[in-house]
Amino acid sequence: MRKGVVVIPTVLMLGGLLAVIALTGSMVVYLLTRSNYNLQLSSDAFLLAKTGTQDAVLRLIRDNNFNPSSGYDPTGDNKNQVVINVLLSNSDTLKKEIISTGCSLGRYRQLRSVVEINKNTGELKLLSTDEIVASTSFTC
């Protein structure tokens, strides 16, 4: 009889150990999935910001004086905002700054591009594009 009493605690301990291993495995899978999802949202926001920059460059190529007063949303779905500022204007050249913000479920990415426009020929040169810290009142 005494030999059968030892089996019950052993089975319970092995069952508890298996439960702990299963719980740990499910937590690891959950955390990996969540981090991949956040990475995907951040990449989506970056691509939206890049799309906004490219759209602004195309609009400036078509119309050198294009300058919306408070920014615009090129996609129309409230996930992107583009603001164009005049940095320098003289008789020959015009420098403009394009700040494009992309948003994907609360993840923000912001790009700043500087373009130079020759007023005589209408030629547009993209001088720089950098990612900046997203500091905006824009909400998506």
C-alpha cells in the first residue's frame, strides 16, 4: 500500500511541471507575435510617410507654388498628413521643406525632405530626406 501513495504526488508534480512548461511556451509565442505586429505597424507608418513625401514632390513638380495652408492628407483616409513649408525664396531658387507623417494604429513615423526648385527652369531637386522624431498633434 505504501508504494501506491508515492505515485500520486509524483504524477501531480509532473503534471504541474508540464503545465508550467506549456504556459511559458504560450507566453513566449504571444510576446513574439506581439513584437512582430508592432514592427509591422511601424513599417506601415513609415511607408505612409514615404508615400506622403513622394506625393508632395509630384505636386511640387506640377505646381511650384503648391503650398496648402494647414497640410493635407494625400491618401484621404486620415492616416497621413503632409505639411509644406517655405525655407528660402530668392530670385532664382525656392527651397521648401516637406514634413510627412504616417500613422498606423497609433504608431507614428515622420520624414523631413528638403527640395530646391529653380524658378527659371522649374527643375526640382530633392536635396535630403531624413527621418525625424514624430512630434505632432496629428491623430489617426
